[in-house]
Amino acid sequence: MNKERYKLVALLVATLVGIEYLGGSHLHPGFFAWFGFASCVILVIVALLLGKVIKRKDSYYHD
Amino acid sequence: MIDITFSPALVMVLGAALLWVTSGTLRKTIALFLPLLTLVLIHTASSGYSTVFMGYAVEPFHLSALGKLFASTFALMAFGGMLYAMNQASRNEMTACALYAGSAIGVSLCGDFITLFVFWELMAIASTVIVLSGNTDAAYRAAMRYGIVHILSGTLLLLGIVATVASTGDASLRALSLDSPYVWAILAGFLINAGAPPLSAWIADAYPEASPSGTVFLCAFTTKAAVFALLSVFAGTEILIAVGLYMIFYGIIYALLENDMRRILAYSIVNQVGFMVVACGIGTTLAINAAAAHASVHIIYKGLLMMSAGSVLLMTGKRKCSDLGGLYSSMKVTALCGMVGAAAISAVPLTSGFVAKSLINASAQEAGMTWLWIALLVGAAGVFLHAGIKFPWFVFFNGKQDQPLAKTTIEAPPNMQLAMLLLVFICILIGLFPAAFYALLPYPVDYQPYTLLHVIEQSQLLILSAVAFFMMLPWLQRTVTISLDLDWFYRIPIPHLANNISALIAKQYHKCAQCADPLSLLSRHWSQLPRSAFASVPLSALLATTFAVSIALLLFIYYI
């Protein structure tokens, strides 16, 4: 993703966070944004680590 | 309103025979007509139907709001599936699909354990035939494993049901508490069919081996019928929360590692059923509503995703993400329908998934389970990651528009496109009119999904999950691998052990046989016996002595 797209997305997210703050959520504004990002990063890392243990070639089970 | 004295499920179960004996346009017409007739009967029947079987009061047709919702969604999905399958499915497959859908409807419309068991086993048989109809060597082997797992679940279920019904004298489908090992056996039977650990691997193992249309049917019925059973019998059972959470993350992690596009979707089934199982475990009226709502929208959008993947498989012959990509330009309808399905599963606002998923989160919040709510939120981000973006990206985009595959593929046939568009229509319709959908749920719903705050929060979650996906894309590129699962234990060590033991036994038996019958007389065809066989003294002497001793013993015992 190039810089322009990142800027657009950042703008969009900032708008959303702003509206959320004005809308009065009982959680701090931007919570869902960073939580979603962090969850995905952690899930991918866990998947890659587990993959090192359980991945095998496609033909592993060919009886 | 009419009074019918049979379960509407029988329309498709018996109608499957019509599909077997007809062909061509007549068969296609019947295939489309049967689910519609079932749907009409479900909604015009005024009451159920009870009878007595072997001394127990049974209710083969029981009208409940929960049952009607599941049965209607099954019937609708059966219609879409038949529309999708009608031009390329074999006779065996279409018959099995009708039997399978009909049995699932039968499970959701039954009021007692005995009827449930009958339809449950019919589902198992029919679905094994569907896997077999994939018609490849891999499909045959996968069908054997699938059959074995379902025989196990059926046996556990039978054990539990027989013991429970016999000891209480009451066969009606009702909530049971886990106070006897037989009730645990029933729970195990339901959970195996739902794809719970340790036997979750059968879904990703068997479903992708079926034909494009076969998998569309397979993904919609067994697991959701199991969810219906869990909701009817084990709602509020706390252990289900832990089981469901395992399923949610198992599905995400394995799907992230997977290369085969339909296996990704199969792991996604386990993930989504995990959400339903968690809601069933919470057990409040909102949670039961949530599980039922999620199950019905899932049937539709998972069917849509599998249709999209099936179309790609049919037109390209390829199933691995490493071989696919860039198909958006040549298969626009399939791609767009797949993307709507992906949006629905990710709970993008304006889709059916948003309307249903929100109920699950709300039920966790209402029950005061904050940690569970956080775990479900992580799960929601993960769903978007593995199904919402990964599947469409690697199949339809991934920067491969200029490759030969992308340029030479043509769009799927019109009936398949129509089937996908029908399901897209339903996904969006439910997304736009949540109140009408909530009216179908078993308990009244006092929840408004389209609040500004909720839409904003969900959008933040999804957008930043997408950002994370694209930032980590280099690490997520496909490898031509599979991921080992707990089914390894019954696929490698146990068969090898069994083979070794039987080889050992065979060797010993062979030694004994050589000793007792050195001329191999007992194992030869009578025409191959040597002329002097009956002059072979040791053998005839042995036979004669055995007879004599046996008769002597009999006479001795009889007269003493």
C-alpha cells in the first residue's frame, strides 16, 4: 500500500474516532481501532509460530 | 393454515427418490420444487403431529419458533443449492443432497429424541454419499474418514438417547442437565457433528473433497443441525463457552495457515460455529436468539462463499490459493458475490452478519462476561482477517491480473450466478431490515443494531484489521502446505499400529495353518484338491476324531 492510500485511511479512521468521541462511547475513543489492529497482528504472529510446528508438505497424508 | 400429519421434511426425504428416477429438465424442476413446497408446508402448518412409537410418545413434527427458523433457512438454502447444482451434479449427488437437506429439516422440526436420531443418521449417510460423489481417490478416502467420524457420533448419540429415554420414560426433546454419563454421550454426539475439538478436523478434511455443488450443501446442514440440537437440549451449559472459544480461535489460526481456498472456508465454518456454541453456552434468552440468528445468517452467507469458491473451482480446475489470483477481471459476478459473502461473515454494516453477530456480543455484555466479550472481539477481528479479506484477496486479486489463468477463465454458468445472486439478495435484505428478521427469532428482541456508535466502532475494527492484513501480507503469502491437526492420531500411528498387529496375527495364523494343513487343502477350491486328498490320513483322521468326540460329548451331556 502506498503513502497516499495510508493517508486516506488514516483520515477516515480519524474521522470515525472523532465521531465516536462526540457520540459518547463508554470506552475511550479509538479503542476498537487499535484493538482490531493489535488482535490481527497477534493472531498472525501466533499462526506463524504454530505454523512452524504443524505445517507439512501438501502430500503428507497421501496414503 | 392446514393440518398435516407428517413432517414437512418428508417432502424432500421421499422426494429424493423422484430425483433418482427422473432426468433432464423434469429432474431439475422437481429439484427446485421440493424445497419450495417444504417451505410452504412449514409456514402453513397449523400444528405439529404426535404419535406413539414403541410405547413412547413421540412428536415427529413439532412447531416451535426455533425449529421454524432453522427449517426455513435450511429449505431456502436447499433451493439455492439445487439451483446451483442442477446443471452439473450427478444423479447420486442430487439425490443425496435432497435426502441430506430433508433430514436436516427433519431434525429441526422434530419434538423428540427418537425422530431426531433417525433424521440424524439419515443426514450422516446422505452427506457421506455427497463426499463420495466428489469422484476422486481423495474423495473416497475422505468419505471413509468422514463416515467413521459420523458413525462414532451416531453411536454415542444412540447410547445416550436410549439410556436417557429408557430411564426417564420421556422421549421428548427437552433441556437436559449433565448429571449422567449418558447425557454426556448425547452432548458428545452433538458436539462431534458441530465440529468441536478433539474431532474438528473432519470438516476441513472432507468438505473440500466434494464437488463444487456438493460442498455448498455439505457446509450448510450438519453443523447447523447440531447447533439446533445444542440449543434445544444444552442451552446454558457452561462448558460450551470454553469449547466454543477453542473452535473460534482454532478456525482462525488454521485458516490463516491454509492454502486450499475451500479448506480456508471449511476452517471458517468451525470458527463461526464456535461463536454459536459460545452463545449457546451463555444461555440467556438474548444469547439463544443470538445463536439462532447467527446460525441462520451463517447458513446463507457460508453457502454463498462456498458457491463462489465452487464456481472458481469449476471454471479453473484449481483449488489452491497459490495457483489462483487475479480472477476479478474475468469472473466479476463470482468475485462480487464472494465479496458480499465475505462482508457478511465479517459483520460489515448493511449485511446480515452485522445484524446477527452483534447480538452475540450484546449477549456476552448483558451477561456481564467482560473477558468473554473481549475474546469475542478478538475473534471478530480474526474473522475479517481469514475470511473477510484473505479468501477474496488471494482468489480474486493478489496482483495476478496479468497471469494466463486470470485472462483465460470465463464466468460461471448462469444458474450458478443466479443462485449466488439470490443468496446475496437475502444477505443484504436481512442487513437492511433487521427488525423483520428479529421477528423470526424464538424470543422477543429488544436490540437495535444500527446505532451510530455501533456502526462507527465496527467500522474502526474492520478498517484497522484490513490495514494489519495488508501490512503483514508478505508473511501471509501462500505456501503449498497443510497444517497437522488432531486427526493425525487416527491417520498415522493408530492405522500403522493396527497394520502391524494384524500382520503379526496373520503370520502366527499362517504358521498354525501350515502345521495343521500342510497341503493347504482347507484353503483350496474343491476342484483343485489333489486326487489323494481324502486318502490324506492325518487330515481325515483329525476330522473324524473331531466329529466323534463332539457327538459323544453331546450324547453324554444330553443323557446325564
